[in-house]
Amino acid sequence: MNTSSDCIFCKIVSGQIPSRKVFEDDEILAFHDINPWAPVHFLMIPKTHIVSMAHVGPAHQALIGRMLGLAPRLALEAGAGPYPEGGFRIVTNTGKEGGQEVHHLHFHVMGGPRPWLRG
């Protein structure tokens, strides 16, 4: 597994930094955001260090598909209401102009009753 020694998310994956886990398997980790914008707000990351969506290639398609396919179940389990009255948002920021602050690919999954703090 590819990791970066100076990446905060790689340190969370390795257990050097604690997190409140939502889900974990061999390839994916989901954990609660430390500064939530919504009643339900967690991050989904690949355990392997992929810098951003701009770095995703054909070799990552199955992993990204699994992450996106898992998000609805995890959102419901975390407290988002069911579709269509409920729902959730999946956001990924890419690069400086896209608002990316941590350079390890991650999806924000946000849901729950509005108004939200942001978004």
C-alpha cells in the first residue's frame, strides 16, 4: 500500500492519529469529520495514498466505484434520512482552486436535517 509519511490521512490509516471510524476494510476507511458542517459528516478515503481526483486513473476505477457504492449505506447508517425526503451530498475538492486542503483523495459525505453550518 502506498502511503506518505507527512500525510495526516495516512497517519489516521496507520493508527498514529486516532479517528472515530464509520467503516473500515482492506482498501477504504471512513471516519467522522472533526469539524462537521452537517449533522451527518464523515470522510471516506482510500487507504492507499492517492493525492487527488486529478491523480485517479484506470487502475483506481474499481476502488472509486466501491467507495461511491458504499457511501449511500454508510450515510443512512450514520443518520441521513432515506431518499427522496432525506438524502446526502458527496463532495471531493481537487487542487488549490478546488478547495483541497489535505492532499489525499477524500470524499465528504454530508446529510441530515438542514440548515447545515456550511454547504
